[in-house]
Amino acid sequence: MVAKHSGNRREFMTHRAKVVIIGAGPAGSIAAALLLKKGYQVTVLERDIFPRFCIGESLLPQCMEFIKEAGMLEAVKAANFQLKTGAVFINNRCSAEFDFVDKFNDGFNYTYQVQRDRFDTLLAEQAISFGAEIHWQTTVIDADFESGLPTLTIENKTGHSDQIEADFVLDASGFGRVLPRLLDLETPSNFPHRQALFTHIEDRICEDNYDRNKTYILVHPEIKDIWYWLIPFSNGRCSLGVVGESTLFESIDSDNTLAFKKLLGVEPNLSRLLNQADFDTPVQSIGGYSARVKSLYGDGFALLGNAGEFLDPVFSSGVAIAMKSASLAADILDRQFKQETVDWQTEFTEPLQVGVETFRTFVQAWYDGRLQDVVFFQRQQNDRQMATIRELLSSVFAGYVWDKNNPYVKNPESRLRTLVEMCRNPDLN
Ligand code: FAD
């Protein structure tokens, strides 16, 4: 349905949709698919045209649950992405491997490492095949939630503006953070300003004991809160990145490419693994990505994925949280449209925060060194207690952070405190 009316200065075409989703990343496409399955018309507005580059390539097994729920599992399985079965952590003393088959809960024990240009295109195409209408190169530039129906002002690539009204808006705009900015919802993150330098390389790794089915997380030999990721893809290439506080990086070199090379050069395991690699792609940088909002919902809208909150890349939690928020929102919206009484605080924000808080505790403990002491703790052989703990930790690393049967989800801070004490003082236990 299209109507024409005049605003103060400009004349807009006004389009009408049941649900508008801003952004066609994982949160947007999964939300679109779930709402379409429930019978609602969905319009997605996407600033870019896909495929487009996006960082965030290592999925967690928990993501597979939402991909399955959205009816996209077969397509994702058929796409020949790199299998991922766990993570290897390495510091200057030792390495520690966590395998998802060891996790304590049921559910997927594998996932994929995905080039996000391909992965996000696949999910968006799936959503289109279920009936989603995606408007590419359409940027949301303004929003009105005060007079009548929620109304967004959009601009296409030629600079032409229109408006679109909807019963409800889901903001899945990622780091675009459209509604947090327009509605003044942003609030500072309590994490420091960190930065990631990263690239894609032809890795040519040929070491026998290198496991291509794992993500590698390596700690800087001297500075514990600088860490590296090595995420292999199925085509012989990999994503390689380093994360640390921005001020530290600047002190190493003001040029990102030189800082990246210097940081790689001091990590002996990476230098060895990548000694044949072809660094054929420019180094990119992203910083200050941790973000929060005052509220994840309001009258006529909810925030999904990174548009709501982003913690940190270290445990690859971003896409899992994005998909969980999409799944929760689609269920509540369905009931709201059926005139049932819903409460976005207790049915959306609070359940979502269970997993976010678990990851927040783990991220905090990673950077202050406590979790590193746990991860690299050398267990005695036949230590049954430690084996059980590792199963519980594997579940968290697999992204099953909404399973309150796991004590590290139910009481992350106190459980972790006890565990850290145990690992730091093993003789006392
Ligand atoms: P996005 O995937 O960012 O999608 C948002 C979409 O909205 C984009 O396509 C964008 O073009 C569109 N958009 C933006 N503004 C507008 C607008 N005004 N109008 C219309 N459309 C708009 N996560 C992981 O799970 N695993 C990892 O290994 C991982 N590594 C990371 C490494 C780094 C350094 C960083 C910073 C993040 C990492 N993440 C990782 C996080 C991950 O990138 C995000 O959490 C994830 O992409 C969020 O998905 P989303 O759907 O919310 O947003």
C-alpha cells in the first residue's frame, strides 16, 4: 500500500508494511524467516548490497539451533563452509583444547567458520525464498515513533527519500545502531576502548598437529590482554586478527599494517604456523565496538543483535546473541499481533541477558587474566572434577549460555570465582 503526503518541506511516498526489519545481517534474516513462518509480511531495509564484507566469522554450535529453527539448516550445511568442532587456546607456556563433543548439554557439537559475505548472502536469500521483501541499498535515515504508526524515513542509492510505516520495527542494523542513535538510547559500555586489526590470508599451514576444525586463540607472550585469532576457512584461506586496547596498539606503531606485523612477529606459534603464508589482503581496523543501550525495546520497536549490545569478539558470541534476540523477538511479536498480553522486559530483555551476562563475565575474566588461568590450568590425569568442569565450560564456549542447568550460566560470577581460586591454588583443594 502506498500513500503520498507532504511533510514540512519534502513530499514523501509512504509505504506500508506489517513488520519492518532494519538490516539483513544474521539477526535480520533469522528474524525475517521466523516471522514469515508465522505468517507475517516482512520488509527488510538493507543499506548495502550483498555480498558485502563483514567481520565475525566464527560461529558457535548454539547458532545452529536458530539456523534450524529458521528452516535454513540444510542450505547452510550444503554451503561447504569450514567445519568447526572446538577451540584451541595457546599462551607462551602451553596449549589447551576444548572440543564441543565434550560439552555437558545436548545439542549441536559442531558449527562452521564462515566468510560472512557468503554466509549473510545465503541467509538473506533463504529469507527471500520464504517470502521476505528485501530493499537493497536502502538506508534508514530517520524514525518517528511518536505520531501514529512507527514511521521510518529511508533513502535509496540515488538519494531519493521515502517513508515506510509499520506495525512494528525490528532494528537489526548491527554497528549501524540506527534506532539507538536516532532515539538517544545509547549508553557507554563498561569495557575499555579496544581495537582489532585483521586481514584474510592464504595460510598454507602444513603442520601435522594443526587442526583445521578448530578456532585458534593465542595470547601475546608478554601482554596478557592482547590476543590473536586464527579462523580457518574451507578454501585454504583464513581470517587472522589481533585485539588489544587502542592506546597499546598506537604505542606499538601508529600505522595499522606495521603494528599488525610487529604484533604477529612476537608470537612464536603464529609465526611458525604462518611461515609460508601469503599476506595478500590489506589490514583493516575496527575499534570501540563494545556498545550498550538504555533499553532494548520501546513502543513499536525492539533492538536485535549488535544494534542492542555488543560485548567483545573473544568468545565469538556476537552472531549467537544476534540470532537468540531474533528468535525471542519473533515469538513475542507473534503473540503481540494475536492480541495476547506480552511483556518485553520479562520475555525479551531478561531472558536475552541471561546469556549476555554469562559471556560478559567470561569476557571480563579473560581480560583480567582469571579465565586464562582456568583455561591453561594443567589438570591431573583422572581428575574427574576438572573433567566435569571442562564439560560445563565447553558448553559455554559452544554458546549454550541460555541453559540454566549449567551452573556457569546460572551463577557465572560466583562459580567462576570458585574455579579461579581452585586453579590458582590447586594444593588447597
Ligand atoms: P550485522 O551483521 O552487522 O548486520 C547489520 C546490517 O545492517 C548490515 O548489513 C548493515 O549494512 C545494515 N545497516 C546498518 N545501518 C543501516 C541503515 N541505516 N539502514 C539499513 N541497513 C543498515 N561474532 C561472532 O559470532 N563470531 C566471531 O568470530 C566474531 N568476531 C568478531 C570480531 C570483531 C573484531 C568484531 C568487532 C566483532 C566480531 N563478531 C563476531 C561480532 C559480529 O560481527 C556481530 O555480532 C554480528 O555480525 C551481529 O549481527 P547483526 O545481524 O546484529 O549485525
